[in-house]
Amino acid sequence: MTVVLIVEDNPRNLKLVRDLLEHAGHATLEAVTAEDGLTLAREHGPDLVLMDVQLPGMDGVEALARLRADPATQRIPVVAVTAFAMEDERARFAAAGFDGYLEKPISVREFPGQVAELLRQSARA
């Protein structure tokens, strides 16, 4: 069973993502701050991190930099999850080192397949 760490400060978004992932057969870990997400990533080594970019305190881009700087977490694939839809924002997230990008609001129908594809891609890398 794959483990997906969800770092999301909005309770409704967190619940939706968690429910969809669990329905698709994944185990989940949840954090509402980047700091808690970093701790969970170090402790559990999830197969994938879904990182909200706009978080209180430390944002998702800074959290990604810290994950990449830590030998224990540097290889975990991290996907930006954000409402930013502009092409230059996608380029900024790719340049920051995110392994993928999912746009909010997520599509309930497409999301499980998107996550499955991200996991397949990370397994090949």
C-alpha cells in the first residue's frame, strides 16, 4: 500500500483529498503546516507528498527546499497543489524542484488517476 503525505491547511480540501486517496487504496498522513509535514516526511518516508503551496508560516516552496536538503527526504517525490494556474507559476514550481503540479480545485473524477500516474512516474525515476 502506498503512503501519501498531504500537506494542506484548508480542512475541507484536506478531507476531500484524504477521502479520495483512501478510497483509491492509499494510506494517508496529514499535516496542516509545512513544519509538521517535514516532520512526518522524515519519520515515515511516504511514497508521495502532495504539498499545498500557500501555507501559513513556511510556504510549500520553502518546505520543498528543506525536503530536498535533507538526505532522509530528498528523494521523496513532491507535487505542488495550488490554485495558481498561470503558466509562469507552473514554470516557477518546476524550477523550484517540484515533481509535478495539480491544480485546485481538484477534479474528483480525475484526481485518483492523476495521483496513480504521479506514483508510476516516481517509481520509474
